[in-house]
Amino acid sequence: MRRPVLILVSVSAVLIVLVLPFAGVRFGLLDHRTLPADHPVAETAENLTRGFPAAAEDPITVVLPGRDATTVIGQDELDEYAARLSTLPGVATVETATGGYVDGQPTATTGPQAAVLEARYTAAAGTWVAVTPSATDPADARSVVRDMRDQPAPGPVLVGGSAATLVDATDTIADRLPWALGVIALSTFVLLFLFTGSLLIPVKAIVTNLLSLSATFGALVYVFQEGHLRWLVGDFTPTGTLETTLPVLIFCVAFGLSMDYEIFLLSRITEAHRNGATTTEAVAQGL
């Protein structure tokens, strides 16, 4: 309190530096890499990836409900659609009932193989297409999902797979997040205003808590996404991403605990001030 400007500027500068890594956040899904390397599930997944790359592929699946690929018209439409998907940036191969496609061109398909593909990709419910992205990480394949959904199709399509799950999860969170933050900020402001009668203290509480939480998110990226300080926090396998719901969960828990602490702190300061202490003395006692 003797040097408020110096402390405010220096502490804020440190927190802002900690926030900066969050600008490079990459969201992803949990997988076997979050387990210890010697865990049986992690070992099995790694062996599958190294020894059987085809089995470890995670294609983006496209379902065309009710689409009959056994007729000439249906085959022509499906052929054109699959070929177009194979030309999208980030797509390695496309496979469906009419064959395989790379860069818009069909790959060689023999008679027996064609029958196998037709049986695999068609059913009474419709037809589906397997799109293999060139990136193995769903976080890197999100743009492929969005491009696929923008493509004209012979009918209604449903896009699934890990990459599509990640896109839908992040989009849903992003759509609802402003409303959630608004409700939290408003309720916090009203609560602290009714408790203190001050307009400044609620604003200060929200700003300082957001700054400290943002620093926490930056630290999450620096440590767990980028893999720094493993010697300090414990050995783990960096995946290059953060799980999509992790920042939201941490925000809800940590912000709630921070506001609880804020109430306890202000209660003690207010109590001291009402008992005759000056503002400086009350703050010191409360802290």
C-alpha cells in the first residue's frame, strides 16, 4: 500500500506475460497420449499406430441418409460428390461405394473389390463416405470438416468422426460462452454491489479475477500444450493441444472460488472499517 502504482504495474505486467501463450491455444480431444506411456492402453495404441497405420486412421465419415448408390443415377451423383471431396485441401483419400478417389481422380478398383466396397458403404438406410485427412490430429483436420460441410451434395449429409466432434464441440462452446460470461459477470456485480454498496469494488473484483484466470490459461498452454516445466509438474506426454472443455471447467471452478475468497476478504475489511479502522488499516487487517 506504500507503493500502489509500482505494485499494480509490476504484478499486472507479470500476469499479462503469463497470458500471452494463450494466444496460441489449440483445442483437441483426449486420447491415449494423456495416459502414462507405460499404461497398457497407451502402449497398445502406440503399437497400433506404428505397426498398422491403416488401422489407426481416423477418417471423417459422411452419411447420406436414404441415398441409393445402386442405381445409375445414384452412382453418378455419388461419384461426382466423392471426387469433389478428394480435391479439398487437407484430404488424402476418399472411399465410398463407387470406389476410391485421390485429387479428384478415381483409383483402380477391380471387380471383386468393387463388390466389397458397395457392400461396405451401402445399406437400406443410405450410403456413407470415408474421407481420410492428410493430418492425423483432429485439431489439424477441423478446416477439412468445415470445407466438406460447405460443399454441395446430392442430398442431406451428416458429417461425423473425431474432427467433426471437435468442430461441433468448440463451436457450441464458443456460441454459448458470451452468454455464460455475461450471466456470471452480472450476477457477481449485483452480489458485490448489494454487499458493499460500491460500484468500483465489483468492477475491480471481476477485472482482477479475469486477469489472474487468464494467466492460468496461459500457463496451461505453456506447460501442458507446449510441454514446458515437466521437471516441475511431473512427466507427461505433450499432445500439442488442450482438451476443449478444460478452460471452461477451470474458469467455472476457479472463478467461483475466487469470488468466495473475495467475499471473505471484503467481509473482513468491511468489519474492520466499521469498527473504526481507517481504510488503509482495514485493508491491511483484512489481508
